[in-house]
Amino acid sequence: MEDEDNEIDRIKEVLRSNPRGMNIKEISSAVVMSRNSIAKYLDVMTATGQLEVRYVGNAKLFYLAKRVPLESMISMGPDMIAVVDKDLRIAQANSPFVDFVGAPKDHIIGARLFDLAAALLPVEQMMGWLQQEKSGPDAHHEFRIKKNDKEMYFNALCIPTLFEDGDAGVALRFENISGQKQAELSSEESHRLFEAVLYASPVPMFVIGRDHHILGWNLAMEKISGLKSPGVLGTRRQWQAFYPAERPCLSDLVVDEVADRITDWFPETGPQPENPEGTFTAEEVQSAPGGGNRRFRHTVTTVTNKDGTLIAAVERVEEIFHT
């Protein structure tokens, strides 16, 4: 057995120096061993997952497997990991998986995965994943469960593997992404709430992004401009609410961070005072449809991310008088 281990180590060393792979003839020459003996060792190493094989024409190229050994993978980090055999019986499981299932480890090992965890894991989905993994690459699958009246989100990774006896199996890794998912859902909910408040506000308002495209256009803005929200969202047509020809609105100047040019476009407005809230104002008189004039006051407030980078601007419009 010791001699066999030594020969396998020699083969590994040769393949380690040739990461693109070698055929039997090249390996035989490098380790000075007969091709029949080399073939025997290569079969053993392939069956136990130490080598992978790639076909180039009629030739077989052998190279060291890049998969993480099962024992090492199982002990990695806080993720739940279970290894199932071809009959879907649990062969190995780490402590986080055992704690999650809530059963003694000696009851878990040897049990069928879906008999043991049917109440905790999405059985039908996982059956589909495992069927895919028999012929496909490693893949991630996101799912949601409810445990103890608490919603939990996981990212599952199915990794085809081989046991030492050469039988096929699948290593299942479950990453708990509940915190990240809850943050995403909270952000989406906040966004929907902002849109609802924005749209229902009696003050005419619109929002543009850093690229000047319209992100929000409320009902009051529709009334004052005559432009409907579906027709302007995603465009750069905010100028059409006020001007006969294309030119920047106050919010356009703000997102471009050229506040010093506000008086160029709004001559009746004085220099902007510095303020920590990132608020800018301007007034102007425009000709009203059908005759007369309208005086508008524009107020723009910047929106920044957690790093302080400007990502959007909200422009409120107030009609001061209409003559």
C-alpha cells in the first residue's frame, strides 16, 4: 500500500507540473513506468475523484481534479453542507446542517434527505436540481422556507462529486442569505412607498437620475405640464414641461454639479447660498399657453447614496402666479 501511495504521489507531481494535462504515454515516460501500470493507477485516481479526464480527438488527457476535497469542503465556514449518495441518502453532514435539522447526527447519517428534511427544504425543487446536476455544471439555486414562523432565504449549490469507492454523489451547500434578502426586500418596499408618496403628493414633482433620465413624475406634475407619466418615464423630456425648445432644467444643472451656472439659465435668480442639505432654488417667468405669464419657483433636493455620491435629484415646482 505504501508503494502504491508513493507511485500515486509521483504521478500527481508530474501532473502538477503540467496543468494542461498529459496522456498515458507522456505520464508513463515522465515517471518511468509501464503504460499498463500507469493505466491502473490512473483508473484508481479518476474513480476516487483525484483526476479529471478531457478528450482531445481519440486521446485522453489526465489532469489533477480542481474540486475541493469533501472533508475540507464540509468543514468550511458557517454554511450548511450535506453529501448524498446516488440513493439520496445522507453520507456526510456538517454541524450547521445538523443544528438546522434539529436531530442527532447518528439519526441523520444514512437517512434519505427528503424523508429527513421534507418539512424544512423545498423537496420538489431540489429533485429537479439534483437531476440537472447529474449532467450539468455546478449551479446556484435560491429558495425561501419558513421555520418557526420565520422566513429564511438560502442560496443552494449542488456539486457533483465522487466517493472514495468511485460511486457518484452530490454535495449540497446551503448559504443563509436571509439578511441580504431582507435588506433587498426592505429596499424594494421603501422604493414602492416612495413612489406612492411621490405620485400622490399635491406638489408637482419629478425625479431624474445621474444620467438625466426621468425616474418619477407625479400626478400633480402631469396636471401642471400636460405630460403623462408613462410617456416621459425613462426619457430626458423634462424640459418639455416648461420650455418650447430643449434646455436644462434646474435639476439637470444640479446633477451635473454646475450650480455656478444656474444664473446663466435662470437670470432672475441670485447666486446659490451654500447649504449642507444640497438644496437649490430658482425662479423664472414663462409664457402660458393661451396667453399671459406664469411664474415658477423650482426647488431641487439632491439624493445621495451611503458614500455621499449624488445619484438623483428631486425637483419640486411651485406656480407662484398666473396672469
